[in-house]
Amino acid sequence: MSIADNIKQILGNIEAARLRSPRAAKQVHLLAVSKTKPIEAVTEAWNSGQKWFGENRVQELVPKQEALPDAEWHLIGHLQTNKVKYIIGKTALIHSLDNIGLADEIEKRSAAAGLITDCLVQVNIAEEEQKSGLYVPELASFIDAMADRPHIKIKGLMTIGPVVEDPEDIRPVFSELRRLFEREKARDLPFADFQWLSRGMSHDYHIAVEEGANIVRVGSSIFGARQYN
Ligand SMILES: *Cc1c(COP(=O)(O)O)cnc(C)c1O
């Protein structure tokens, strides 16, 4: 199967999941996660109509964004404070805001560039020690702290689901995140606009869609397995 075929099939699966669940969003965006894949693969996806791409490392996002600036580039991986300066203005959405030091740096660099940077707050729902993301009890006060950072706009929440053998076991985690999303959205804070709920990867995006995700981040099912050397 070609990249174009894979995307077509995934879009069909997303639509089927959407139609079978009353909790699904009206529209779901596919973020094609192209990390470790060459620009040729990204271009092939782009030529088939895919518009949004996700990368988890700044060093990879920047050259791909420069090669294909008309695409929308999202940073989905852990962001180190010292890398922020390279991506301000190059990314449509940072999915991985999860600490105040990082927020301060994004604020400072965005202000200097005269931009407002859209961010999702990453939540570590299952409180897994090895993963990034805020724990649930910290979430509301973290979002409140963004009131003093006018060059950051909070656009929603992101999570990376725990690794489970049966993807069905992830459903409670996803429904908990949806509940938090609705709770934060209902606060109607002026510096936030709860538009995006980002979760679901190759093995569980169908469940994420059923539970209300409106951005799913799919890599290997589009581009094939990744090789890390
Ligand atoms: C790599 C990655 C994905 C995509 O994972 P696949 O299993 O290849 O679909 C999604 N989200 C994040 C944060 C990632 O790092």
C-alpha cells in the first residue's frame, strides 16, 4: 500500500469511528506524524491532499517546515526550553506544553517575534513517571497561570495514552481527558480557546475518535514502521 492509500484508509476508519459514536466530534483532523521519515515521504502525503504534519523533534521539524512551508507543522514531542527559539513562528501548534519554565520561554520568544503561539497542554492522565505531561490535579492552576503570558494561547489538551495490550483498555483514559477538556472549556477563560483535543495514535486512534478526539496523531500506519539508529 502506498502512503496515499494508507491515508485514504485511515480517513475512512476515522469517519466510520465518528459515525458510530455519539461522543465523537463533528470534524476530526488527521495529523500525519512524519518523524524519522524523509521529506520525500512527506511530499508524497502532501501530494495526496494531507495538510497537517507532526514532528517530535525541533531539529527535524525545522528543515521539513522549510522544505514544505505551505503545510501546517505541529510539534508533538517533548520540547526543551533551549530549543524554543528555533521553532517560534514555524509551528501551527505546540502539543506538548507541560511546565512553567517552558511557558516562560515560549512567552518571551513569542513576544520578541510579535507572535502569539498556540499551544495544547499535555496531560499525563495515567500519571506514568516516565512520561511528560501535567498530572490532573495541577492542570487548572497551570492553565490559570497562562493569564500572565499573553503571547501564549491555550487551544486545548493533548495526551499520550498508556501502552496497553488491548486498545479497549485505553477508553477510560480518553473519556477522562474529554471530561477535563469540557471542564476547562466551560471556564471560558479569555486567554484560552478550547478547540482541540489531541490524542490517539496508530493503534488506538479509532477509540480516541469514538471518545471525542478532534486531532489524531498517526505515524506508522501512514508511513510504515520507524527505524531508529
Ligand atoms: C510518534 C508519535 C505518534 C505517532 O505514533 P504511531 O504509533 O506511529 O502512530 C503520536 N504522538 C506522539 C506524541 C508521537 O511521538
